[in-house]
Amino acid sequence: MSDMFSVALDWAANANHTGLFSALRRGYFEDEDIEVNIIAPHHDRFVTEHVLNGEADVAFAFEGTIVDAHVRGEPLLSVAAIARHHWSSLAVLASSNIRSPRDLRNKRYAGFGHDAIEEAIISEMIRNDGATDGAFQLASVRFAAVDVLLEDRADFFWIYDGIEGVDASERGIALRLFSPAQYRIPDYYAPVLFAHEDLLGDPDRRDIARRGMRAIRNGYLFATYHPDEAAEDLVAMAPKFGGLYHQSADIARVSQRDTSSRYIGEQSAENWGMQTLEQWTAFSNFLWQRGALGRVSEPNYAALFTNELLTSAL
């Protein structure tokens, strides 16, 4: 009987998740004697709940999710970075009069649920672009899409360039993008896979997770070198797990080609998913210094992540 390994999605299936779906469809979990259970995203639940409640062994999120959880005393840590660098931006309609982050001052923002963290980053971008203050209007939407701009429910929102950005471009919707890195925001991992600390303390569960992560790693390497075939995996599997983000397989294919080029970046294939203390420290310290984590002591940055499941899976 195969061991069970559960993975929770953070959003409708897209190229961030393709390595998981390729691993499932191409038998990489079977090779590890693993039966994988994929949990679809829930609009009324945060993905951290699945891991804290023991429903999922690992789940997708972004680096800020883990930092925020850690300072609240939730025993979560990142176990793999889907890509070495994030590829996200603030997006506005190209037809708007918003030309740079300073123009976002007092504009309406559709957030994804980490209000304090989002406010710290966006306000800093606005100020670093020359505005006297970083004030803007924040409303948490969580699963925002470009429709919030088209329907005039918000002036800007946060996107993955290779997912919502590609989707909008393929649909003929012109966006203007502002990357946090261009406005002196430290690099961060997005997305990551995270787990409960207890998983690493239990030898049996750790072994299952090690094998599960090896299957996922092989799925992302397959998607890196075979983006069109990986896009087929994504499109084929997505309906079973909450649906595909994109409106068509053709858009998913373009998105996958863009995103597949980012999984490894300057890393070697063997180092897929590996994380560095330097990167975790820079971004987490930025959030702490600006009060986005509340009135807490400086976090132990080394406790926010581990490469153990990946190094033991090689």
C-alpha cells in the first residue's frame, strides 16, 4: 500500500503548480511509492489552515505568508522555493493615467490577504518613487484577477507576470507593470512550498515528505525542459482540482513557456528549490523594520526555512 502525501493549492491551477501536476500525471509519485492527494483552493480558508490542521503535508504560499505565520507562533517553515526569484509586479491598465508607483498614492488596491505586508511593500515603492507618503486604499480581495481593473473595482492589483500578465496580454488587455525590485524592495521567494515543523521531527512522515518532494522536484525539472508537454499536464489535471486559471489551453501554454524559464534561473538543475539565508533575511528584515509583522522581536530568519527535504531527496 502506497504512502499518502497531501499538497494544498493556494489558487486556481496555473504554471506555479505545474511541476506538481507533471509529477502526478507522469508517474513520479508512483516511482516513489507515494499516493498524492491534492487539495483545491478554498475562498473561505487560508492555505495555512490545511497544514496547521494536518490536512496537508505541504502547501503553496509566498515568503511573506511564512514570516507572518512564524511571528504569530505558528510552527510553519518553507521547504522549497518554486523559483530562485519572484516574478511579480503591481499592475494597472495601460490606458490609465498611472505611469509609475508615485501615481498609486490614494488609489484603490485589490489585496490578496496579507494586508500589513502588502501595505509595507507598496507604500515603500510609492515613497521610493518620489511621493511624499505611501498612502493608498486597500481592500482584501484574495483571488483578484484583471477583471477588478476592467470593472473599475480597483485601480491596481498584484500579479505574477507570467500568469495574470500573460493571461491579460493574450486576451488583448494591455497592462503597465511595476516590479518591486525596481523600487528597492528586497528579493523574495514566491511561491514556496511550506510544511509544519512537526513533519520534520517525525522520521516516518519526514521520509514520506522527502520522497514526495523528490517527485515534485522531478516534475518541475520536467516542466523546465518540456514546457509544452508540461502545459498539457496542467490543462489535463486542473479540472480535477478546482479548475484552470486560464480561459484556454492556448493561454496556459504561453504562460507555461514563460514560467518554465524561471524555475531554475541561474541555479543548476540539482539545486532546484534550494533557499538561502541571505534572501530570507533581507526580505523578512525589511518587513520587520517597517512594522509589517507587528510589535515583535526580530525573527530568527534561519527558522523560517529548511532545505533538508530537498538535500535528502537528491
